Amino acid sequence: MDKRIIKMIVVLTATAVLSGGILALVYKKAEPLIEANRLRELKKAIFLVLPEAKDYKTVEKKGFNIYIGIDENGSQVGYAFVATGPGFQGKIKMMVGLANDMKTLTGMKVLEQVETPGLGNRISEDTFQGQFKGLSTEPEITYVKNKKPEKPNEIQAITGATISSKSVVAIVNKELKKVVKALKEEEVEKTYGP
Amino acid sequence: MPEIKEKKDDLLIVSSSPHIHTVENIPRIMHNVILSLFPPMGVSVYFFGMNALLLMLTSTVACILTEYVFQKGRKKEITIGDGSAIITGLLLALTLPPAFPLWAAALGGIVAMSLGKHIFGGLGYNIFNPALLGRAFLQAAFPVMITTWSAPLTGSIPVDGVTTATPLSLMKFEGQMTPYLNLLFGNVSGSLGETSAIAILIGAIYLLYKGYINLRQPFSYIGAIFVSGGIFWLISPDKYPDPIFHILSGGVMLGAFFMVTDYVTTPTTPLGQWIFGIAAGFLVVIIRLFGGLPEGVMYSILLMNAITPLLNRYTRPKIFGEVKVG
Amino acid sequence: MAPDGEVTLSKDFIKGLWKENPVIRQILGMCPTLAVTNSATNGLAMGLATTFVVISASTIVSIIKSLVPRQVRIATYVIIIASFVTIADLFLAAKFPSISKALGPYVPLIVVNCIILGRAEAFASKHPVHRAFIDALGMGVGFSWALILLGSIRELLGFGSIFGFKIMGAWFTPWIIMILPGGAFITLGIIIGLINQFTGSRTVDTSCH
């Protein structure tokens, strides 16, 4: 074979192997830190929507990761789950906290969203998120515009960002229904199961 | 015959009238356009009070000053006397909500003149309608302020305007209709100059009578809105508004007679004007019914402005004996 | 008088700051320039990450320039650049998760930033290591300051703050458009336009040696 071609193969292979080796080392160092960051974020979000929780455990139900909050005495204070769905411009991802009775929300925190800055992205503000604390989920959550909410299942939409507000409500309603169903089935199993 | 062939190649190919660069006519046309804007201006002051007048004044002054600064800075002839800056300022103000802050209107005027007109080289060179470009900037910069509408406070001065929804957002978000008579006279909420269809028509008839605008563009624009709006209405009358509501509400009238007819930013050939009007009208209905915003007039015209050079190029009438090159 | 070597070195450094500034003169690397500069902090982070990659890549390329056959040089450069970008990406995700989140996909996208391959191909592969290093440093700093300037203007008008510090009072209404993509184009266009207007040098020789 041509000497030139051999040199090309050797150089490229050497570069690739060296790069791969170095990257593997870096990844090994960085990976646990990245995972720790992810868990810390998750924990922060769970404790935010379940204010009484001091610890949590993860259970998997029907493809959902449900986080059960536990207080310092070890008793259950509620459930938290991640709700994802379409917003005005892209995906909205939220952590939602649900009380033990499964009829009241204990909080909501927007984790990821790409709504319009200054308008839709105000769903991440505490004034909006805070409305979900203590919100009744029966009947379904609804929103009102330009006035104070009157019923226990109502929140006030953000002025000028009706679509984003509507999306949040719709996502929470939809995911909540699924989670509650999954949890209730579990209860049935607990009660009547073998 | 070889001589004729040679001569033909030397011919300068010109498009049909109107020609953009007939400078001596610009001031007269512009002053008449300003005159034709008086009815909608008057109605807006009647329905929305002093702030309407101040808004028009502010944005016009901002436009004139910006034009002056640019032309002075670039050592060009100062042409603020030709009235085009005044028209941009007035049209911009007429598309703003009545309670819009004056400083923001001034900013809109500065953007309209600088980014909309002078960055391209001044009158005749701009691609986009400057007033609409200014408004698009304001819409993107202050989305809450520009959608905060006050109810018409007939005659009185708006103290702290009661916020209401425009007929279009009532339709889009609440499924609620507004009576045609209100849309005709203009005692509904909306931008300063767009609420009264009759006032705009009076100004438009004057311009048509004077021969400064032709019917092709407004007709194709409104017609396309009527037809495409009508199709959706026939498909599902409960879900979509009727075509008459479409053409009477929002900025359709103002856009059709004062923006689709702009000499600089719309096609100069008749066929191009038809295509422009029909496509823009179709866009209005699509944006209104399926877009995130309740109103689509501004973006429909701006989008079509962008392809105007293309329309001019491909709809150029063939001159007798012209040989297609390339 | 300074020795010739120093003159060349300082020239290598200075040219990236102004005369051949990648952003405002060469109009290179527009993707990160426009996409991440909605705040000064993001501009700084992107500037630093890019500077790290351009310096590392240029240095390595300059070291191995005599070993790499001409035919596979681009492929080799890209492997080297991609490795450093991945390192930068992992580092940010591990140590500065919030910045990593804010910059999103634009950190991995440094791979395709033409400044880096441009410096490797146009300068580092033809000059000794110390000059390649200084050239890359100049380009990195030039890129960074342009991004910080752009980010500061957009953050000031779009949020009323710079580096997160509130500058504007309560009277100020943020111009939302400035933190949207449109604001990036408008701001960059105005900056380049003003610089051209006042320096009067509209046609600067940006060809790469």
C-alpha cells in the first residue's frame, strides 16, 4: 500500500483513539457530578411543591415516576410528579405536588419552558405558580381572566399570556388525572390484593 | 435586419407607471394622503379623546426628527417637507391602542424611520412599510402594552381607560361577536384609526377620486379576506366568524386603503398588485383563525412586502418585441 | 526598540481584538453570537468556552501540524475541536449547571463555529506554537468582548439589568424584543453599522493570510 495512505490512516486513528481516551476520562470524572446536579435540582423541586417533606422516595407506577414525600417522622405528606406538555411555543415541564387526599395541590413549579420572555414565561413567576398551592382539583382546574379567582379550583391567567396559562392548566389537569388513576389503582390493589 | 436587432438591445426596459422616482409629485400626493387621513384621525379623537391626538403628534414628531437626523448625518438633502415622514408617523399612531404610552410611540416612530426607511436609503428604497415595521417592533417589544385596549369613551377624556378586549380578541378567545353598526362607526375598542370603517372609506374615496390609489389593491385584499373568510364560515359557522365581520373588524380597512396601496412597498405591475392583495388577504384570515394572535393585518402586509421585489420582477409586462433573456 | 519576535506576537494578539475581530469585522461565528447573547452572563460564558476551545485546538493543531498529512487535516482538526468542545460541555454541566442550561445546545454547537476551524486552518497550521496560541487568545478575547457587549446591551434593554444587576429603575419598561432573536439581529446590525460609520473602514482586508 501507498505509504501516504498508511500515514493518513495512522494519524486519523491515533487522533481518534487519543481523543476518545481523553473524553472517556473526562466523562468518568464529570458524570457523577452531572448526576448529582440533576438529583439536587429534582430534590429542590420536590421539596418546593411538597413543603412539609424532608425526604422522598421514588415509586414507578404505569410509567410514571411518582415521588412520595415523607416528613421527619417518616409519615407520608403527599405526592409529587413531573407533568410535561405543549405550551405556546414549546414544551412546558413542571413539578406538581399533590396532597395525600389527591384532591388538593400542594404546589407547582415550572422546571423547563420556552414561552415568550416577559409574557408567557411569567408562568415561572411565584405569583402565578403560587396560585396552585392549595388549589382544589375537583372539579377540574380552570382559569379566569382579568379578575380575582372566586372558586377554589380557579386560578387567574396572566394578562397577555392566556395561551401559556391555559396550557399550564391543561397539562396539570391531564397529567393529574393519569397520576391519580395510577395511584388509586395501586390503593385498590393494596386493599383487596393478595 | 441586423441594425434593428442591435438597436433593440440598446433599449432601456422600463416598467409601466407609476414610476417611483418622479420626485416633483411626491409632496402633492403625500399632502393629499395626509388630508385623506383626517376622517379616521378625527373619529379617533372623538372616540378616544386627547391621548389619541397626543399619540399622533408624538409619533409624527418622532418620525420627522429621525428623518432629519438621518439625512443631516448622512449629508443628504433634507426631505421632511415632502410629507412622507408625517404619513408614516400618522399611520403608525393610527395602529396603536389609545392608552399607549407616548414615549413608546416616539420609540416606534424612531424605529419606523430608522430601521424601516433610512437604513435602506430613504424614500423609495425601503422594503417594508415603515409604519408597520415600527408597529411590529412595538408589538414584539411591548406585547402587553400594545394589547391593552381601552373602551371608547365617547367625547370625554380617558382618565384611566377601562381595559376591554377588541372585537377580534372577543371573537377569538370568547367566541363573542360585535354588532356591525358599531364596527362601521367605530365605537368599539381597538387601535386609534382602525375602529371606524366609514371614516376610513371617506378618506379612501377621496384618494380614489383624486386618482392616487387604484381599486385593484384594496379590492383584491378585501375580496380575498371576504372569500377565504367566507369559505371557513361556510365550513363551520359556529366556529368561525362570518366574512363581513372579518372585513369590518381590526385593521383590514386601514390596511387595505392606506398600506396595501403604498407606492414603495407594494408591486407596481397590475398583476403583481392582484397577487399581492389576494395573498395578503388570505394570510390575514389564516393568521386570525389559526395563529396565536387575534389580528393578522400587520404581518400579512409585512410578509407580502418582503416578496414585492420578486413580484415586480416576475410580473413585469412584456414590452412589444422584447426578447426574453436568460 | 522591541525585538521583532515581540512585535509579531503583540500584533498577532491585537488583530483579533479589533482589526480582524471575528464578530464585528469578519462576521464569523454568528450562530452563537446571535443565539446566546440575551444576557451579559451568557455572552461571557459562551465567550470563555469558545476561547478555551480555540486556544486548545489551535495549540494542538500547531504542535502536530507537521505530522498530519494534508489530505486528512480537516478531519483531524474536527476531531480535535470536537473533543475540546465535549470537554467544555461536560465541564460546564458538571460545575456550572445553570449556565450549561442557559446556553443549551449552543455549547456543543461550538464545534461548528467557523472561528475555530478558521484559525486552525488559516493560522495555527502554518505558524509556530507560541504564535498560534497568541493568535487564538486574541481571537477568543475579541469574540468574548463582542459577545459581552452584545449581551449587555440586550440585557440592559430587555431586562433592565447588566450581569444580573438592576440598572434601570422601576420606571423602565423592558423591551421584550431585545431578548428575542430579533433583538440580536437588530443590535448586532446597529453595532456593526455604527462602527463602520465612524471608523470609515468598510472594506477591511479580512482574508486569512
